[in-house]
Amino acid sequence: MKPKVIISTGMRNRILRRFEDLLNDVAEVKFIPSWKTEQFFEELKDAVALVVFHEYVDKNLLEHAPKLKIVSRFGVGYDRVDVEACTERGIYVTNTPGVLSRAVAELTMALMLALSRKLCVADQYVRTEWGKPNRELLPLREDLADKTLGIIGLGRIGYEVARRAKAFDMNLVYYDKVRNEKAEKELDARFMPLDDLLSRSDFVTIHVPLTPETAKLIGAKELRCMKKAAYIINTSRGPVIDEQALCRALKEGWIAGVGLDVYTVEPLPLDSPLVKMGNVVLTPHMGTHTVETRHRMVSTIVEDIRKVLKGKAPSRIVPEQKGRLPS
């Protein structure tokens, strides 16, 4: 019998079929629509690999998976996977770094442009007002050129954002735990403490993983540091920003607006105050939602699963496991 690979059906059918096409020769691929059901736990008993989208992988789930060797996260963030519990059981945890950086960076720039040029307002104006004889003119908006972009987290995605912002003639400053000498040299990005970055930036964009250290990294204190004409963009993880403080900042005018692709609760509840605010641009956690990126993500996961099935270590082990599991 072929080893079993269980895949979340939180992905589109076209992507699911690609998994099956690329793994059929070495594995039995099972798509499970409802997790933590009797059927799921029955299938999990024999599973060697698990591909997760937004599902939680905790100790209780792992107790039902004695043969599991790898948990592959379809994306970069793996805060819903108990890495320590997996490590204790010798289970590799992998993700898909690098292959999605460009897509997330492009969405970040799109949110920045939507905020600076008020594209949502302009779209509604064309649909409802522009054709009227006595229409009011829209206010003038802002260029990106010569504005300062503050990047919180200058890793793979942050660097791709910096490259694109440089093409818009923006000034780049950044904050990270580790200095990025490449960005400093090639893009003239300047490192500075977080409070200084917040107070000097016209736009702030966040690209950090969700960890205990980064949860509510941006709260009321940090938002009050920002310029009243500044915008903040988050395409990383929702809880990195204190959403309650953010809503207050938007309502009381501490900042000019926000572009969000991620939220504390997803999907974003329809009664969220964010939904009713005019100085907000919202997208439904779609940073990697391009055909090309999703195909690269599938190929990356398949490559690591195939290695594990051959008794080898995967290439994209999460940092917490490096040096603790065979490589």
C-alpha cells in the first residue's frame, strides 16, 4: 500500500487536483472536507503526511496520528501548528517561504496605492456621481514618490516590498531584530528603532510572523506615535495589530487610514467596526491568491513530502526545528 497523504480541502479544486497529479505515483492522496470528525481521525491513523491550510494541529490531533512524519503548512505562517509537540514526536513542520513573497509584496503595494489615491472612493464616485451635471470634484490625493515607507520586518516579503517601493521613488526605513545589510546597501534602506520608524513614516507596512513577541506589536502606544496623515498596512497576521486600538485610532483620527488583508478573527465578522469605516481598505486574506503563486506553493510542498517519503529530511523545516531533527 502507498503511504497516505491527507490534504485540507480549504483550497480550490484546481489546486487540490495538482496535489493529486504530483503525488499519485508515490502516495495515496486523501482530501478531507471536515477536520476533527470521526472520518478524519480514522484516516489520520495511517497518515504519513498532513497538508494544512488554516487548520490547527495540536497535541490532541497528533495523538491520533502515530505514523505522521511531516506537517506541511500551505503558506508561511505556522502559528496554528504546535511545533514543539511535533518536534517531540519527530514530526517535521514545513512551510512555503520565498515562493509567495512576490505575490504578497504586490498586494501590499496595491493596498498602499488604494489608500494614497483613495481608489475605493474613486470607484464609487464613478458609479454614482461622476456622470451628474452638478457633481462635486474629488479632493486631490498623494503621490508615493518622496514619501517615507517604514517596513516592520525586512525578511523575504519585506525585502520584496522594499524593492517595489524603491521603484516608486519612496524613502525606505525599516525595523527588524536582525539588520539587513543587503537592503541597506542595494536599496538605501535605513535601520531605526520601532518608535522612530513609526513617527517618521508616511506609510507603515508589517511583515513579521505571529509569535508571542509580535502579538499586539502595534497597539495604542505605537499608533499614537504615527503621523496623523500616515497609513498602516498589514498583510502578515491579524493579531500583530491590536484591532481594538486600531479601530479607536481610525475613529478618532490618530492616523489617516489602514489597508488590511489579515484580521484577529477570520473571516472578518460583518458587524466589525472596520467594515463601516471609510478610511479602510479591506481584502479577504488574499496575499497569495494568484494562480502562479499557488502552483509554486504546491510544488514546494510536494517536493518536501516526496523527500520525507524517501526517508530524507525536507528542505523547508521551520527555524524552531533546525538542529533538533535529522537534516
